[in-house]
Amino acid sequence: MSDPTDPTGPTDPTGPADTTGPAGAPGGPRPEPLRFFGTTWVDHDGGYGLRRAGVAAGSLAAAAAGAFVLRFAYEGLAIARVGGFVNGLMIVMFAVCTALAFQRTWEGFGRRPADPAREDALRSLKAIGFVGSLLAYFVRSLFEAPGEKLVRAEYETARARYEKRRTTRAGNPAARRKRPRR
């Protein structure tokens, strides 16, 4: 059995669960933790700014290292003298996959995937265009924690729903006095 308070556990794609609040108070939705940020995105505390800077620097460095590795792969083809067609095909393939990976990753920051099976099918394309995914992560981390806008909207919606349910309750129905029928 999994621990519901474990921040590394699976997340519900429909939104945050109604278990405990951010301060551990009973009741209310719990914010969904983000990779590298946990729940520091809620109040922008706990080193949030430093984490964002670290994520931006790390993703940019990883993208540069990935581009360097791709250059070695291209030089390997040049040494093998496979021909101009194969060299051009490789360049076009990596450029298209990088652009598609950037687009898919960027869209993933704003909305949940409508078809998770399709996202799984595109996983190999995103792996080939990993530089695009890393660049999308870098650009997004300049403005906010990647994915923060989406989970913040879900969290605020869940909080509003919880507060509405909580304030409209009339108390314990068993403790009410029965009214005499007329």
C-alpha cells in the first residue's frame, strides 16, 4: 500500500487530491509536486528562485552537451563517407524531431495530454529530438517552474471547489432537531 503523503508517489491526472493542505492542515486539496521543485511553487519559497536558476542552467548545459554529441555523430558519418544524401537526411531528421519535441514539450506545460497513448507513441520522437525538449525546459524555466501554470490552475480550482463545499455545509445532519410536521 502506498503512502498518500509521499510527494514522489503517482499523481492523479484529474487534479490534486482532497487530503491535506500545504501546511499539513487537515482538509483541502494538496498541491501536486513538480519535478525539481516539489511544492515550493505554491508560495515561491524554499529556494524556489535558486531552483529555477539551477534548472535553467542545467537544461541549457544538457542541451549544449547533447548538441555536441550530435556533432560527433555527424562527424562519424562524414568519416564513414556515407554520402551527401545520408548526411542531409540525418540533419533533416534531427531538425524535425527537435522542433517537434520542443513543440510537444512546450504544449505539455500548458495542458494535460488529451490522448496519453499518443504521447507514449511520440516518446521515441521526443528522445531523438531531446535537444528541443531541453531547450523548451530552459525557456520555460526563465519565466516559471516548468508546468507551474498548469498545476497552479488545477490547484486553485480544487481549492475553490473545496472552499465552496466547505462553506455550504450546514453542519452535522444528525445533530439537527427534527421539525414537527404541520
